[in-house]
Amino acid sequence: MARGMLRIFLGAAPGVGKTYEMLEEAHRLGKRGEDVVVAFAMDHGRSETRALLEGLEVIPPKRLPYRGTEFEEMDLDAVLARAPGTAIVDEYAHSNIPGSRNSKRWQDVAVLLDAGINVLSTVNVQHLASLGDVVSAITDVHQAETVPDDVVRRADQIHLVDISPELLRQRLGDGKIYAADKIDAALSNYFRLGNLTALRELALLWLADRVDEGLAKYRAEQGIDESWPARERIVVGLTGGPEGEVLIRRGARILNRVNGGDLLAVHVRAADGVASESPQALEAQRRLIQDLGGSYHIVTGEDPAAALLDFARSVNATQIVVGISRHKKLAGLLGNLLGGGVGTRVVRDSGDIDVHMVSHPLGGRGTRLSRQRDLGRVRVAVGFGLAVLLPMVLQLLLSLLNPDRNVAAAMLVQLTGSVAVALIGGLWPAILAALWSSLLVNYFSTPPLGNLTISDPQNFLALLVFVGVSAAVAVVVDLSARRSKEAARARAEATTLGDLTRSAAGLEDTVQALLEQALSVFQVRGAALFSLGYGLADGNDDGGGAIPGRLWHLQAAAGEIPDLSPSETETDAAPDNVEDIDATTRLVLFGRILPASDRRLLGAFGLHLGAQLERQQLVASRREMLRLAESNTMRTSILRAVSHDLRTPLAGIKLAVGGLRHGDVHFTKEEEQELLATIEECSDRLDALVGNLLDMSRITADAVNPLLRPVRWYEVIPGSLSAVPAGRVRVDLPPNMPEIEADPGMLERVIANIVENAVKYAPDSDIVLVGAAGGLSPATLEGHPAGELRVIDHGRGIPAESVVEMFRPFQRLDDAPQTTGIGLGLAVSKGFTDAMGGSLTAEATPGGGLTMIIRLPLSTGTPYDGHRAQAPMEPQSLMARRGHVLPLASGPDTP
């Protein structure tokens, strides 16, 4: 069964007449004898549209309940059962009511098309997924119903229903679109003249791209190579040099002279080992072309001119922008003799495409980077030496082994020598060896012997063939050797770039790592990153003082860096060892001067360093934004806490003091003590709240500086339990617990907050403090031994997914209003623990409840005296007086 055809009527806004034209087309098809039914259509209360439904077969919609209301949807099964030739389906982007066969109407349409039914449908430009955010920005209306662009683009025909914005507003004012009570609001909001103009332009541009795709497809199917100037399209050819920016801006100015068009920048990357491109320059040009609204492309080809023209013809370009040659006059003249440079060949072979040859500051100055053709100075020097000596040695051997002076044998032996010279020294030493060998063969083996005269014409022809064959073999051998070396260099460069990418992605201090990697890759003594600043540079003016100037400041370095003043960095390093990352940053290598073959790799290093510097800036900006957001959240929460939680103890204090000062009321001694106890309790609560607020502000501002020293757990636990009701806490500390590195005051606050939190949220459970014995504890902190204290309760606990939230400021369990406090205790405890180099975590208690685990690094200082190895009596007696139990014998780590 053949698939049905889809025709879509596209409009810029509601009311342009999409449904009206679709129904008119249905009547035209019906008059031609086609089977047409209306599967779903909405008149939106418009009488003219409703009138067009008369005379057409309408399949009744299906009614579906949703949230207490019934909605009408297309009855897909009924349409499939009816199997018409053409179905009218309005609102292509509509979302179906839950319970429908498909979630989207365009999916229903796909089912009809697969069944061989032709479909006419409608869609507005605001429903296209790629334009949803643009339309929202223009109209301030978010569009929830969207359809993927590629689904619409696959339609067999797209018909634009277009009217002017003025006419659409007039239709709206005449009441032909909305009811009278909605006209004024629509005219002043969605249907503003500017909105409608922008939406109309979006629809036209989107459809123009669709038409352009169809044109490209037609030209490809018909094999048409000539450009059809249906739309202005300018292609800018980039060589990879810094002049590309000039060419891109010239192309943009040319495009600005016309209304609409495309700007495309293309870099032709040769496949023969060309090293003339700068990754840094290409990256800057890619960003520039994107900023100008164009697109950036890379193609590969043996012939840059042919590849550029092929690309231009494939995109139906109307104009090409190329730069004048950077080669010097002599090289340019030689190139013209050999057929012309890239620009000349583009002009010659462009056909009906206009070509602009643009001058630039680098024209005719020579290429700083060129094709890598050097086999090495030592190797070439050895080749020239062999070109002189090897033919003489071979001739000496011929005189001993070939007394008959056979010309053919002499030529074969000398040809072997020329091939050997080509393998070692390359082309020019091989050419020299071939000429020198031909002279020796002529002198010693060609009659008359002993002079350069050739009596036999056949011998003269043989010598010419010998020279030609030797030169041809030398060229082939030289080319093969160079290609092999270029392939090896390319493999090494690709490996280096891969390592560069992996190191950049896997290390934290990537800038320093890249500089250290540059030392080994380029075999230099030092690598440095300089940033540009402005200050007072040494110089003498009329007043004999310093003058402001540009200063290069050392930003990062690796290896041996010369002791330079900032102003000397521009001239100390060789130009080939300097890579400008951007206008204010440069990479400088110190040591040997880099060859031209390493310039491309140096540019890649510069590109990666630039990306890492941008990454660092983004990370710093993100951190600053997060800090500001946290500070703003903190201020808001503090205000909320002050307005509620701090007022509660203040109200209690005020009421108690007011009662005591009231002269007309006489209290008994017990009542006075109760009021004074209330004042003391509320004051303690207020002090704790203010203390937590101050501590949290210090933690947020990174102003917590702990005074670390060796501390034993039993030193801080008694003070931390001073505010806990007697009998609620049991302490189980083994006698051999080692010292930890901590701030006693901070650690006391940490334990106090955790215990008070446990007492508050586990009112029916005993709280147990358990310590892990030294040497037996498995506790570690980043792989190092740590001391551990567990605060265990058997309350209701918290869900595992809420553990992280529990340590954030202003969090209370279930946000219960009956609990006191502002939710800062655990946040302050975690902040103090982190500041001391430890960790505070939580886990579920077996059998129910929550266990808080404090881990702090073990002390490396001088241990206490031996007689203090056991817990002293003072803390034990103090805790016993408060009703706590501190057993001194070793016991299990958990109760």
C-alpha cells in the first residue's frame, strides 16, 4: 500500500485563514471527484469557517472525560474504518487528551498516512519546536503544544497562508477572529503590530529554508552543478592564517548590502601534511563567523581550489571571497608558471560564481608556516656527500669488475647508487648524484673513452634516459620517504593531541599540567603563560619619570624561566616560540627555537590553554554566583528566623519580666522562681539561636579559622552536655582512645548541637555517645586514620534521600512548626567539622533511628603522659553529678 501524502497549511499567527483555505481545498478536491471527509476541524466560533463545513462529510469526534469535563478528540479508529481518500485533520500540533491512542495529533496523522490516506492539516509557526523559545521571547506567551520541525519538514507540500499584519489586525477588530470581549486584550498583547511582523518573518524564513532544501535535492537529483542564484549565499575561503578575520568581515559587509542571505566560512584542510593552518586562528574565526550569524565548515581535499569550488557549488553559492596570496613575489611567479595559486585557480574555474580577491596586510609577505618538506639538515647533508662520493666509488668498482666498459652495466650500477642517495638525502641530492653519475659513465664507459664526447647517438640517448630514469626514481623515492615521515609525524601529533585532551579533562590544575606537558613535547627548558596588564613602564619623558605602558605579567610557569622584567617578554623569546592565545594572554616557550613543523602543535596547546583559562573563569564566576545566592538565601532565612523564632524566647522573657515588675500582683516564692527559670531558659534559647546565626554567617563567609591542637574526646564531652537534661545521654568511651586534631571550642559546639538535635527529635529514646578505640577503629578520613565518635538515637530516623538536605541551613524535620529552633544546628556542626579537616555523616541506626558520625584526623603531636592514658576522675565525676554514665572499661563500639 502506497503511503498517503501530507499537505500542511502553515500560518504565522491565529486567524490568518489556515483552516478556511484547508476547507476550501477540500471542496475543490470534492468537486474533482475525490473522496474527502472531515476527520476533525474546529471553526473557533467563526461563521465563515463554519459555513465551509457544510457540504462535507464529517466524522463525529470522540468525547473523552478529563478532570470532570468532556473533550472532543478525533476518532482515529472511525477514520481508519471509513478509509477515505483524503482526511481533513485540523491543528497538527494538538496534544490529545490522556487516554487517547496517541499523545499527539501528528502521531495520529502518521497512522493515517501509513494507511494510505492523504491528509490536509494546519499548523502555526509558534508550534514549531525550534522556534518555541523565539516566539515566547517575542510575544511573552509560552507555547506548550509543539511539533518537531523534522516532522513538519517531511510533509509532501507546505502551503504558506500569509496576510499582512495590518490586515490581520483589521480582521481581529472586525470580530472575525475572537469574540468582542477579547478583541481589545488581543490587540494590545499577542496581536501587536511588531509581534505579527516578527512572526510573519519567522514563518517566511522557515519556509525559505524548506524551499532551499527542496531546491538542493532537485539539483542533486538532476545532476545540476551550475549555481542558481535564487538566494544570496556568500562563501569565504579560509587558509587557516590570521588573514581569515579580514575575509570574514568583508564577506559580512558584502552580505549586508542585500536583504537576507547566508554567510558560510569554509576551511579546506589538505590531506598531504600541510602545516600552514593555525588552530588558534581558526577557532577565533569560527567564533567570529558565528557571532556574525554565519556558519563554519571544514572540508578535506587534495586541491584546495577545487575543494573550495565544489563546496560553493554544493551550497548553491552566488559569491566567493578569497584573499590574495601570502607567498612572496618569486614564489608567486613560480606558482603562476605552474598553473596559478589557489586564488587564481578559483577565479579561473568559478564559472558563473562571482569571486572577490581581497587584499590583506599579510599579502605578499610570505607564509610563516609552509608545507613540511624538510627531511632534516643532517640527512640532506649526508645525501649531498654521498651524491659526490658514491658515484666515484661505484665507478672504481666498475673499473675493477667491468674491464670491458659495458655501458648498460655501468648505468645500472650508477642508477642503484642514485636510488640509494634518494633514500637517504631526498630529491636534490639524488638529482646531483644522477648528473654526476652520467658524467662518470660518459667519461669512463662511453666511446671515445677519456673525454665527454659521445660518438654513438644511441649512447647519448641512453645517457638521457639514464638521467631521466634516475630523476624519476629519485622523485618517487623522495616523495615516498617524505610521506612516510609526514605520516609518522601526524601519528605522533595525533597521539600528543589525544594525550592533551585526556589530561585536560582529567586533571584539576589543567593549566599547570598543560605547561608541564609542553616541556616534554617540545623539548624546551621552560614554558610560561603571560597575561597583559597596564602599569608604569620604565622610560624617560620630559620630566624624567615613569610613563604608563603595557606590561606582561607571569601567570603560570613550568621548568626554567629566565628572570625577565615584564616588558622584556615580548622580545626575549623567538617569534616561533610565542603563541598568542588571545589579545591579553600568550604562551611562551624558552629554550630551543621550534621548527615550522611544531607550530601547529603549539597552536593546539594554545587553544587548550585558552579553553582551560575560560573554564577557570567560568568556575570562579559560578562559585561567586553560588556564594551570592547562598548569602541572599541566608539573609532571607535570617530575616524569617528573626521574625519568628527569635521572637518566641523574647516574648517569654518579656512576659516573665513584666509579671515580676507588676506592682499590683503578688507572687509566691515558688512562682517567682518559676518566672526566673522561664527567663533563664528563654535566655539560653536566645543565646543558642544567636550563636548559631553568628556561626553560620562565619561559615558562609569562609571566616572560620580553627585553632587545632591535640584533644581527647573526654575533654570536650562534659561541656557539650551541659544543656542536656540529666539521664537522657549515656556515654561509652573506651579508655585507649587516641588524641585527635581539633579545636576544643568548635568540637564542643559540634557535639552539643548534634546531641540537642537528637534529644529534640527522639524524645522517647536514650542518646548514646560511642567512641571507637585507637588501633581497633576502622575509621579513615581520605585514606588516613581518624578518630570517631557516634551519636546514636532510636527515634523515627529520616529517609535516606533526606540525609543531604538535613545538613543544609534552616532545615527542620518535616518543617514541623511545633519544633523550636531555626534549623541551623546540624549545618553549623558540619561547617565546623569540615573546617577542622574532619567529616560529619549520618546513617540509619539498626532497629530504627539515626546515627551521626563525627570523624576527625588523629593527632600527630606529642602524646599525653602515661598517667593520663586513662580518663581522669574530674570529667567522670562531673558527668556522674549530671546523671551521665562514663564507663572506663573497654566495651563494644555500639550499644
